[in-house]
Amino acid sequence: MKHPLSNKNFIFQRETETGVRQWHFTHGQAIALLGVTAVVIGAFLFMSADFLSNYLYEKRLAEFKSNYSNIANNLGLLQKRLKQIDDQMAIIEEKDKAIRTYAGMPEIDQDIRKLGIGGRSLESNIFSDNLAPAVNKELSILEMDVGRLSREVNLELTSYKSIYEKVQEDIQRITKIPSIRPVDGGYLNSSYGYRIDPIDNVRRFHQGQDITIPIGTPIYAPADGVVKRAYYVGGFGNHVKINHGAGYSTVFAHLSKLKVKYGEEVKRGDIIGLTGNTGRSTAPHLHYEIHYYGTPQNPLDYFFTVSSK
């Protein structure tokens, strides 16, 4: 029995101004034509897809090469900059050593430096696995260099902080050391040590330094401090005692006039009184004592400057 469509024909008609044109196809011819058309279209689509794929691949590859080149150039610039910073850090380390020497502090031990700035291994992969191995390696090296420099900077900041604190401590200590002459000029006599007392001719220990100087000469505080005494007492006459802190105190005797009072804060160079001849004194002069934690010191060892001003 024949298929009901086997005897059917397909007619394609085209009408124009000049007439009508027809094409007659049997069932088999129509199927063949459709098959050929499908093959042609499929081949075209396949070739188009292949061409488009190759085009997109080449474009993507060109973009990747361009990006890789830019990354490589930027990495080169960053590494060059890090090298410059590394050289600057070396200079800072040398200056750190010098400043520590000036401040009387020990240098940072090299083992401590190495311990403080050690880095991780190159084998640690902190970046994307999708990156090219060469780029990943360069980024890892860069990351290690940045980390090392960061730790070096932190170490130096810590070092400079300790230096600053030490210098501040020294400055505070220095302001408390009696380091200038209490008067300008004058003649040094009856020095610190044993002597024959000019009044009773008995050999006694003289705890200070006498400076022969005219009455009314200004007396300067040799360091910052607080006035602990400022009044008349038998042997010293008008006298002043200043507590400077850090164990230091000073005494000024035989003054003609007091310029400070108990509890008053004074700075190095402030006028605290005028020289005179009061109390147990045979002539106008200043008797000057320095004590360190209650023990008398030789004032001549503390005359670090010629002038008080």
C-alpha cells in the first residue's frame, strides 16, 4: 500500500508583473531539497561559529597579552620603588645606630632585627591560581618585600619611640642638674673640702664653695626646682634652699635680699636673691652648696658654663 503523501506534488509559485512562475516538486524532491538546505545552513552556522570563536579567542588572547604586559611593567616599577625604599631604610638604620649612640642607648641586635622582619616562604600561594605562574611568583615576591619593609618600618618606629622617650627623660633629668654658676664673676675661695675656719681657726669640712663678690650681685637658680627654704637662720643668715628633684638640692647663704619665697617654682637662670654678708660671715661673699641625695658635692664639678645667662 502506498503512503498517502507519496503521490502528492509540491508547487511553489512566484507572481511578477510579467507573469506567474511555478516550480513543481515531488515529495521526494522536496525532502531532498530540505535536506540539502539544512546541510548548507548547518555548514554555514558551523563555519560562522568557528570563525566567531577564533575571532573572540584571538581578541581575548590579545587583551590578555596586553594586560600581562601592563602588569609586568607595573610590577617592574613597584619593585624599583621598593628597592629605593629599601635603600632608604638602610640609611635610616644607620642613623638609628648613630642616634642611639648619642643617646647612650645600645644598638638593636642584628638577630633581633632579623627576628622582627623575617618573612614567609615563597611557597605560600596567596593569589589566584588563575594567574600565570610567572605573575603569581612576582606578586608573591612583591608581597614578601612589602611585608618585610612594613615590619622594618614598625621596628624603626618602635626604636625611635624608645629613643624619644630616653631623650625626653634625659632632658627632664638635665633640667634638674645644677649646671650653671650661681653668680657672674667673683673670686673663688674657700673651696669644697677641709679648711681652717676663718672665724675660730678650727679645721672643719667645708661643704660648699665660697665666691667673693660685691653685695647686691644677682644670684641665679642653677636648675629648675621648688624653693624649700627662704628665710634668715643664724649661721647662713638670709639663705635659700632649692629642691631640684632627681636627688639634687642647692643652698645659697649670706644673701642681702631674698627674691623668692617658700613653695615657689623657679627655672634655671631665674634670680632668687642678691649676694650679701649676713649671718656667720667675715666679708661679702656667696656660700654655695650642692647636695645629691643628701650628700654634699663639689660645686666646681657642676660649673658647666662660664656665664649664668
